[in-house]
Amino acid sequence: MSITYLNAIREAQRHLLETDQRVLIYGQDVGLFGGAFKATKGLAEVFPDRVMDAPISEDAIVGTAIGAAIEGLRPIVEMQFADFSTVGFNQIANNAGAFFWRTGVPVPLTVRLPSGGTSGGGPFHSQSLEAVYAHYPGLVVMTPATVSDAYSMLIEAVTIDDPVIFCEHKYLYYHLKADTLEPETLPAGKARIARTGRDATVVTYSAMLHEVLEVAKELANEDVELEIIDLRTVKPLDTDTVIASVARTGRLLCAAEAWPWGGVSAEIIARIANEGFHLLDAPPRRVNAKDTPIPYHPDLWSIHRPAARSILLAVRELLRI
Amino acid sequence: MQTAVDTWTNSTTAPTSARLLEIFRSMMTARLLDEKLAALYRAGKIHGGVFLGKGQEALSAALGQALRRTDVFAPLIRDGAGRLAFGETVVEALRSCLGSPQGPMRSRDGNVHRGRPRDGYLPMISHLGAMISVVGGMLLSRRLRGRRGDIGATCIGDGGVSTGAFHEAVNLAAVEKLPLVIVVANNHYAYSTPIEKQTACRSLVDKAVGYGVQGHTADGTDIVDCCKVIGEAVNRARAGEGPQLVVAELLRLCGHGEHDDANYIDRRLKETTIGRDCLDVARETLQERNIMDAEAIAQLRAEITREIESAVQQVIKEGGPDPFAHDWCALATRRLADPPL
């Protein structure tokens, strides 16, 4: 039996609803319809009071969830697409993010963002906004890349007393499958070494992990061994694991699907330049999406976002091979 | 020390002598406290801005007085009177305005951005309309946990009703039939922008029809009308009739903040009924109804003034925060804080 990344998210929510009376799922079409991607399919039938359809009002949806969280519930908000969370951005960044700091009262809220590009998604159904949310204080930002992490990190997100932005990748929903869920996983804030290698460190997260793994496989034929770090959580950023890896390889590449300017890749490179400059044998590099809105046509989209082909080129330049 | 009388048993809408007296006391305290804050601001004792409620005290205090301590209240900029009526003390108000670390916001936020969420008293953010859905979420949570009988109340102005946040939150509250009272103080100017540039509605209460909620209008300068209309709205919300939109007509009798001389306000408006000072109207009403005579009012004023002076001395002595000993962690989950760079 195999489980998809999407099923893992649904089962995590089922588990949360079953085991914690405080859990509430709120969002557009999440009720009997089961959500635009079916991430809540079958849950409203079992938990009719705690899986609630909302009007198309992202600001008020998040505001409502903040109020529920202050009162002791553990709400999970499903944004239909990460892109639409910008309508609720004020509530997430200015209200939820600042609330504990201002008042000392925690806001245990999870916002699920169906993120990233899929073929034909276009400018407003493809965005990766983890860096935007990581920029604001008071938020935890998760970017699971595996089926097991999708399951266990969502469960952990709901137990955390702070607002968690849970960036789940839409491309992985159906494409990524696992035979079983791993019984033990790392806690939030810890990166995972997805592959060990001696020649260069590639730091990545979410769907890009799988592109990088493909590159590593190809380069192994040339006796080049990449060390791959899956960040899992982009905020907090596990700088220690990255530095330790760069100390072993001397070279750093960051690969992320988001836009380049002020992004997670830029943050990692800034930290390594600051704390591990002496470890570097070559200037650190990054591969990100192009600095334009995300194109609709598959032929444009496949060039706009990083993929195995463009990451491979960047690794070759990094290693001068 | 200012203390709001618990109104738990107060279920009628009648503007009784007892209710009017409580409202009047909060109004007077708010006005005198505002005057003190303005003086402290001019003396350079207050950082940032000072935002006063002159002209809005009757409406605000009537709302605070009509609520129970178990209700949820999210006041806005000009609700000093309502905050006091809901139970905030003068000392606590001053602590936020003067940045005392002993205040509820611990020097991290100030002036009107204060509250105690655990007591159902929400601290506003500056983005207008944002707190309405938060109140709604608290009410929804109580409903889900089977806690009945509480209501929520929140305040906004003629400018704030133009925001998307207001629209989304009122619509959502109506859909969920939440026991929420939304009080709109139409003071005719959003900072400098006149009401004609905010809405094409004949009256802001027309919006109630669009949202499918009950609408009420009040004369915001008249303590009796505020008491009656707000009391009625609160009772209807508590009785399960869904959200209530109260629109009160009044005029801001001061600048947006103390930095603002408000020279944009049409002088002719000041000559109309809405330009009346609600505190003068309340004073006359109390005397006409033999609730208080002029001497008693003067005594009350002196008593409140002493209370404020002593509170100011106390809070100034508390001093400011120590930035080097401050806890610079924005997360409740300390282990998840990004290490300082």
C-alpha cells in the first residue's frame, strides 16, 4: 500500500481531529466538498462541527482563526492556494505574528498554503511565499518535502503554540508517494541530510529536493558526490547543519523554487558568508525562479522555475566541471 | 480608583439612573484623562502619538457599560470611555500611554494599542477592521465549546467601514449568526477625509441591509439615546438575533491626534446637533433628571482629577523598560526562535 503526500496531509488532519477536541479546520470548500485538492475529503462527515466552510474572505478567515486560537482552540486554516493568502496577509503578519510579542498570549494557529507551481497554473495559482512569511517575526514556516514530513510536521505544527505557516507543495500532492510513514522524524527546526557527499553541499527544501536528488544521481555517474540538505523548516533556519556540511564539502549551492530577491537562498548564503566564509573554496551560488510572474504555458514554466537541468548547470559551474 | 460596576444583572434596555450615572462617570474620567494625556504629550512625556476621544465618550461609555465582564470587547482609537466602563483602570491606561513595563503591553506597544486578551479585552492593531473577525473567532470558539450567553462588541468609524477587513468580517459574522455588536461612530471625518468620500450610502446604517444584519441608529451626543440604543442592540445580540450594527452620528471635537489641529472640519457642522459636546449634554441630563446636581458633579470632577494625578505620579515613577535586559523573543515556543544574527 502506498500513501501520497496529499493523503498524508489528510490523514494528519484526521488524526488531529480524532485526538484533539480543540482542532478546527476552517477554509473555503473544506466541508462536505473536501477542499479544492481533497485534502479534507471525508472529514466533515465525521466531524461536522469542526470542519467548517468559510466565505471567500481570507482576511476574516485568518482573523476568525486568531480569535479561536486565543480562546484555546487549535485552528487549521486551509488557503485554497498559497497565492490567495496575500488577501489574509495583514492578519497573518501583523495580527497573528505580533500577538504573542505584544500581549504574552500565544496564537496556536496553523495556516496551510498549497504552494508552488504545477503545469498550467499561471501567475496566481503557483506561488511559493515562504520567504515572505519568514520575513515577519513571530511566525514559524515549514516546507515539507517528503510524505513522512507532510504527515508528521503538520501534526507538530498544530501542537506548536505559535502561528505556523505550513507550505505544502501542490506538485508533490499526487506525484510523491511512499510505502510507509517513517515512525520517527526530526523535530521542527532541524534540517535533514537527504544524501551524504563530499564534493558540494546543495541546500534545498520542498519540491526542489526531488530535482536536486535527480541531479545527484546523474553526477554520481561522474564520481561527483553531492551532499543534499533538506531544510524542512525555513524558519527557524538550521544554520548549524548547513555550516557543518559546508565544512566537509567547501562548496555551497542553494536551490529554491521561489523568487530570488530576499529569499531563503539569499538568507542561507548571507549566513554562510558571515559565519563560514573561511570554509568556502568557491563563491556560494543559488538557483531560483526567474524574477517575473509565473508563466502559464508549460514550455515557459519549465524554464521559469529551477529544475534538474538548470540545477545541474549551476553545480557544474560551482565545481568547475 | 475607577471601577466599572458589574452589569451582569442588567438585562433591560432602560436608561436607568444607575446606568446613566455609571456611563457619566466613565465619560468624565475619560475626558479628564484625555486632557491629562494631551498635557503630558505637549510636555514631551509621551512617545509617539496621543489619540483622544473627545465627542465620542457617550457612545463609547454606553457600550462598555452595557457589556458583562465575560463578554469580548475590541475597542478602537476613541474608546477611552468604553475601556474604563468595561473595567480598565486609569493606572492601566496610563501605563500603556507612558510606556511602563508594568502595563499589559510591557512597553512593547503603546497608547490605544492595549488590552488584556485573557479578560476578553482585545488590543487593536492599527489596521482598521482587523479586530472584528478576531472577536468573531472568539465567539465562534465559545459556541463550539458550548459556552452560551456571551456576546462580542467592537467599534469602528466612518473611515474604517470602507476597509475590506470590515466587509469580510461583518459578512462572516452574519453568515455564522454570531452574537456581535458593531458600533460605528460616524464622526464625519476619517482623519481629514469627509464622509462623502467614504460612502455613497444615504446613511451608513443602510449597510446593515446588505449584510443581512439588524441596523440601529443613535444620536451619539445624547447619553440617553446611546444608552437605550446600545442596550437594545446588546440585548438582541445576547438573545440570539445575530450581529447588530449600530451607527451613531457625532462629531470629533479634537484632532485625529494631538498633532492635528483639525482645521479641515467644517465649522457649520459644529453648530448643528452633532457638534454638541456629549459631556455637556450628559451633565444637563443628569441635572434635569435629578440624578446629580451641579455641586455633586463638581465633586465628582474633583475626585476623578485627584485620582488621575495620583495615577500619573505612580506610573511615572515606574519608569521605562531596560532594553538590555529585555526578552527579544517573538515566539512562545522558545526553542523555535531563529538564533540572533
